[in-house]
Amino acid sequence: MNKDWMKVFIAAFFEIFWVIGLKHADDFWTWTGTVIAIIVSFYLMVMAGKKLPVGTVYAVFVGLGTAGTVFSGILFFGESFKLEKALMILLLLAGVIGLKLVTIDKVQEGDES
């Protein structure tokens, strides 16, 4: 996996934190953490989009963020677990993995491998 895809995965990881923060932040420090997570998340996504297909980057970013947020809600915040919900998330992740696998990374002149 190249460094640009790693940026997408890290951006999705931070997306989970800021989405949770939007619901649970209630003081200066939690709002500050939420804003920092938003900035880091979008910065990494934009940087990855400069080298990778933007539509695929966005789909992977949102798909992983959605799956991570749902699973975090179930694990840490007592949201209900339903088999149907888990199956839909797995279907979403299969689509994200499929997009990643069929996307051809263009190597631009002067880029490092």
C-alpha cells in the first residue's frame, strides 16, 4: 500500500473521532479535539486526493468512517447490535475494498515509488 492510500485510512480513522465528537463534545477540550480531528481528517483526505482518483478517495474515506463510527457506537456507547446492521456494514466494506482493488494508481512523473 502506498503512502497516499495510508493517508486515506488515517483520515478515515480521524473521521470516526470527529463524528463521535460532534455528538458527545460538551466542553472546551472535547470541542477542541473534535475540531483538530476534523482538520487532520480533511487535510489528509485532500492530500491523498491530489495523487489518487478523488471519487474513489472520497468513497473509501466515507465508507471506512461510517463503518468505524457504527462499530464504535456499538462497542463504546451501548448502541444496539443488529445482524442486519452488521451485514450492511460488511457489504459497505466489501464495496470499499473492491473500489480500492480496481483503482489503478497513476504514477506521475517525478513521483517516488
